[in-house]
Amino acid sequence: MKVVQNLVPTNKYSIKCPYPMDAEFIVVHNTANDAPAANEVAYMIRNNNSVSFHYAIDDKEIVQGIPENRNAFHAGDGGNGKGNRKGLSVEICYSKSGGQRFIQAEKLAAKFIASKLKEKNWGIDKVKKHQDFSGKYCPHRTLDMGWQRFLNMIKTELNSLNKPKGGNNMANNNTPSTWAKEAWEWAKKEGIMDGNRPKDNMTREEFATVIHRLYKSGKLR
Ligand SMILES: [Zn+2]
């Protein structure tokens, strides 16, 4: 996925991301603000508070402010807290007022988180909320709208990333499922279907061709 980088300069590492990190999970936040992702990151870099995050996501883009191999201060669980030392933080923008741009930001965040899970070979159990670490009601609007609903959005994205692509070059695409084997072999033997790509989708014209062949074969009468 396309990620815009505006990384904190190394002379601010001591304030924003003092520790090397090998991330173990993702921590989801809402900004409780109405600024776009680029502004959230620029502001985070500009100020001198020990508050930081890896990614901010709005309805249009993903902006990275801290490298993934450094920690960030976002989880409210202190300098040695698991959230702050092992969590890859994702801020979803526009949560203060919500509306369509927040809905879209959440969608992009779900896509991004799914691609991260796939990249790191992590399951959905690696997606945590800020609330898990400090009790703060964050990501507030995502929680209001339903945490499980957001996890399901991520799962849907993850499933579509993991789905094998259609096409006759896929080895496992050329073997029918056990439950379909008998019907598949029959359709092939009778010349109703050509016996290729058993797991591919069927188009309307292919369907018409199949029933036409079946009709002409006389097997319906
Ligand atoms: Zn938070």
C-alpha cells in the first residue's frame, strides 16, 4: 500500500522514539481531532512532547511519522509499557466530528492494518485498542460504532488479500473440491463443461453456454 513518509528527524529520537523496537502487535487509536493525517504527523514532529505514533490515516492517505523499528509513545502505559514498547500505532483521523470522511478513514485503516497483518504473518488477534493498555476510551468513535465491526472490516480485507487469484495458471485451481468432484467429472465427460479452472467464477455467457450444451445433449428431456 502507498505510504507517505514524513519521519521524525533523528535529533528528536530521544523525545519521540528513544527505544529500538521489534513490534509484536498493532494498537488502534482515534485522533479525537478533525485534522488530516499529514497535519497530525507534522504536528507530532514539531512539538516537544513525548507523544508520538507510527501512522496516521485519513480518508485519502496513510502518513508515517516514526520508523517501525523504533518505539512510539501512544498507549499511555509509560516508558516500559507493553503498548508503548511493542505496539505499532495507527491513528485514525477525523474522529472528533465523524461523518463520511471518518468512515472512509476507518476503511482505509482497515485495509492498511490487513496488509500489515499479512506482511508480518499475524492474525487478527494482533489488533489491539489503546483502551487495552491504559483504560483510556480510545479509539473512541470506532468503539462507539463497534469494535467487533471494525475487526470484521479488517478480516474481510485480510480474506480478500489471502484469496488465490483466479486464472488457469494456478495449480490448486485445476483440482475440483472433493464435494464437487463427481459432478465436475460428469460435466467434463458429457462435454457440458471443458474441465478447466474448476474454482474460477463463471460468467453469464459461460452459464448460457453450459445450459445450452445441456439442452442440446438431450439430457434434460
Ligand atoms: Zn489512543
